[in-house]
Amino acid sequence: MTQVVAQVVVLAGPSGSGKSRLAERLGLPVLRLDDFYKDGHDPTLPRITSGANAGITDWDDPRSWLCDDAVAAAVALCRDGAGDVPVYDIAHDGRTGWQRLDLAGAPYVVAEGIFAQEVVPHLEAEGLLAAAFCVRQAPAVTFWRRLVRDLREHRKPPLVLVRRGLALMRDQRHVVAHAVSLGCTPVLPDEAAAAVRALLEQVER
């Protein structure tokens, strides 16, 4: 049996709910699952079929993302303690390179991203899931945080970002429900932080 050196804490939740900020607060190694998006020229990318953004890539559809690659990276980290992971530039819809992620002996690695809930059943089947949370905020809060972030980072044209943000705000309840159906516990950021601290305290005892 292959030795496991770490387990995964999954942070799912709507875009703008505070997953990345929470991951940084936890002080653990972070596997950024948004770096596993498909490249913008991939012919299998799904397209928005209706509304003002019809015809452009639907980056909020899990089919725009490489779930198998993300799971494989998480499994390798848990078993090897380190691994090479992609670096993705959302503004340019593509990977820009690779970087080494070393757990440095940490008992947990945080996996966060808008499709993080999709890895939960796979990691649970591998015996590598420590906990899975769906981070949530009020829809208006996530809309504003997402818009400010995406404009600051020039992720897409402003009008596209506003239209996307409004659509995501309307869909937030379904996003949370889907994450829960895959095994995530819905929590506020501070509640997730407290739960992870409790996990770390158990390891230290």
C-alpha cells in the first residue's frame, strides 16, 4: 500500500465567496484548481448558447476544466509530498508554465477553486479527503467582490464581467446546492477556518 503523507482540505464555493483569501489565511500549501482550466483554443470548450454573452466560452461550466488532471495532481501531492502544477493566466485563457508545489511536511494541502466540489468524490474514494467545505457569502457580496477582483486583474472585458456576475449571482443558490450534493459542508469563511484549525490541533496532539 502506498504511503500517504498528506490529505486534502477542499474549499469550494461560488466565484467571489472568499476561497482564495481563506486559503491564504490557513497557512497551508495551496493547490489552485483554477489553474487546471483548458486552454482557450481547446475545441471541446463549452459555449454560452443564449443571452447577452452567447457565443463566448462558458468558463463557469465544469466542461471547461480538466477534472482528471486536477485529481491526479492532488493525489500525487498527497503521496509524494511534492509535484509540478500548472500556472494558468485567466486573462489570456491559457497556461503560462509550471511551478513546483512542495508540501514541506504539512499534513494537509488546501485545494480551492470554483470547480473544487468536483474532486470531492474522487478524493474520498482514494481515502485522501480530510474535509470539504463550500464557502458562501450573501449573493450581493460575492457579486461585488468578484467584479472588483476581475476588473483589477483585467480578466475579461468589463461588460462581459458585469453580465457574467449578474448571471452567477442569480445562480449562486444552485452552485451551493450542487457542492453540498457532492459532499461539501456549507460554511462562512470564519467557520471553515475554525474547522481547519481544529484538524491541525488534532494532528499536533
